[in-house]
Amino acid sequence: DDYQAVLKPFRDFVDLYDWPLHPGQMPAYVDCLARADSKWLAFIDLDEYLVPIYGSSISAILSQYDLPYISALCVFWAWFGSDGAECYEPVPVPLRFKLRVVDNCQVEGGPHFVKLIVRPERVVRDLASCNPHRFEPKQGMVNVDENYKVVIEGNPSYESTKIIQLNHYYTKSREEWAIKVKR
């Protein structure tokens, strides 16, 4: 997909590393945490969109969680399906798929999947502790949800998306789903 040409206009904002391990997602996360020089860091997939619900921006929301004991903000997934679309259309994903999915585990009380926006210096940075759905906080730190409730397990049995959510466009159209399954 010629990612180098796509990223070229953003070279002042993007660091690109040719990762040698395949598959190597989790080791890449550990490496990223080790290199991190940002206050907050999130591992967001290409089919996910971080969406502020209440507040002017993501940075404004994160400023509310800039407390000395918070290691990460847990952001709940909102799943979106195909909306019955059969084929790809050259329209932005959030405009193509507007119907949110309610799956059985959500109806029955969990688990509800989260991704974390972490403070890199406040989480354990080893392979065993590194997972985008659960980073282990360092001693004296906690991961919290948007209501400041401590989240111990990676995927809680409740959901809260009044302030921020992560829209996960898992299937997209039938055509796009077939391509994803082949990978």
C-alpha cells in the first residue's frame, strides 16, 4: 500500500521502524514503550478510532487523568458491524458504518473490551506485562476507567463510554471482511 509515500508528509510527526520480527506485535509494543518520549501513548489498530464523546479533544480529556497515581486510562470498545454493506466504497469508515453492534457478552454482563492509553513511565515494560488490552501498572499506580474506577482485569464486566470510546470497525463490508479473513 506504499506506506512510506503515505507517511512522507507526516515525517515530522511519525517515527517509522522496519520491525524485523513477524509476527512481532507484542515485542514491538515493548520496544515502543522503551523508546517513548511522550506523556501518553496508545496502541490503536487500523480498524479503530479513538473518539471523544464529552470534551473538546482527546488531549483535553487526558488532562483530566493527569494524576500522579494513574498509569493508564482504559477506553472501552464500541463495536461496529457491516451495516449490510457488500462492497468497499471510497468513503471514510465512520461515515460508512454507523450501526453499533451489541454482542451477547455485552448483553450478559461482560467482558467488555478495552484498550489503554498509558503513561509509558508508569507501566511495566516487559513482554509478559505488555498487552494493548491490559498493561501492568508499576507499584503504587493504577489503571482507571473514565469514571476513575480502578480496573484490575483487562476486560471488565461493565462498560462506560460517556466521555471517550474506541470505535472498532471489525468487519466493514462483506468484501473487506473476506480480505481480512484471508490474512
